[in-house]
Amino acid sequence: MNPNEPIKKSSESQPHTPSLLFPPEHSTAFYTFLSILLKMKQELGLEAMLEYMEKYLRTIDSHNPNIANVVGKALNSIPVEVIFNELSKHEKTN
């Protein structure tokens, strides 16, 4: 490894997969958050995981209402069923 070469982001080394809400450049953050939710579900139960998720969203909403507004508009324009089925479609192609 040459110390003078710029460090590549992990998303640069991975193929780009089109997605509605999860661009590759944010995959580490999404994976981390989803892993936290899964571990919480496994150790504390589904109800605790859902409560944490809702509190987390409310906290983000209160600190940055613009995010809540933009994401709300996006979710209103894309049916949740399409979002849900996107992963199944992706899994079938791999």
C-alpha cells in the first residue's frame, strides 16, 4: 500500500446496485443500524426493538425536522410494498 495514495471508500470497491433507499455509499451506516436492531430483537425482544426504533426516529425528527419532512415526502411517493419487495427482487438476481 502506497502511503501517498488516497484511501478508497468501501463503496468505491463494490459494484453499484440500484436501490430505492439504500445507496451503496451509506451501506456501512445502514448495516450497523440494522445489526443493532437485530441484536436488540434477539436479546430484548421485538417490542423493545420497535420501541427503540420509534424513539430513535422521534429524536432525529426533533433535532432535524427537515430530514423528517424530506423522508416523509419520499415515503408518501413510494408504496411501502415496493420497498419491501425490492430486496426479494434483488435476492433473486444474485
